[in-house]
Amino acid sequence: KAKNLTVHFNSTWPFAANPEIQHFRKLVPGQAKTSSVKVVSNFGESFELGECTSKRGFLSVADTTKTEDGYQVEMAFTIPADFTRKYVSDILTINIKDHPEDSLKVRCYSRP
């Protein structure tokens, strides 16, 4: 008979990338710097990675390793040798096969 009813809840995304934000220190133009991202299912289900794409073309996937609870993605951040800006950013989109709506984004930043 209450006029209002408040229901508190939390939702969890099916997949997660850890870390979601990467800071690359002292990038040297023309030289790749690598870092790892862990991709897991928050519900413990088995999955396969799909295509990984870079928004600006500075990021690439150097290696992908299947682990007990997901995948370890080794990515490389490379800026062109003639790059002159003081700040650079890119986004790596990690697609999950059979789950196109659950793509993950890893944001990467650096100051050359």
C-alpha cells in the first residue's frame, strides 16, 4: 500500500577488459611500446575474441594468448617517426565473437 517503492540493483557487463585505460610513458616516434590487457567473462562463460581494431591506427595487437579465465592481449602503440604533436590518444576496440553488442574499448594515451 506504499505510494513509492525503491528497488536498488547493480548490473554487470558480460565481458571486461582490465585495464580499460592505458598510459604509455615516453613513446618514441617510430618505435613500438607494448602493454597487456586481460579480457574476461564476468559470468564465467567460455568465449572467443573477434577482430581487434584501432580507431586512429596507432595501436595493433602483437599477440593474443588464451588463459584459464579469458585472454591476454598484447598490444603495441606506435606513432609515426614524423609525429610532432605533444599528446596522442587511440582506442583499441576488442570484439567478442557471437557477442557483437559487447565490444570492449581500451583507451590509450601518451605524451611522446
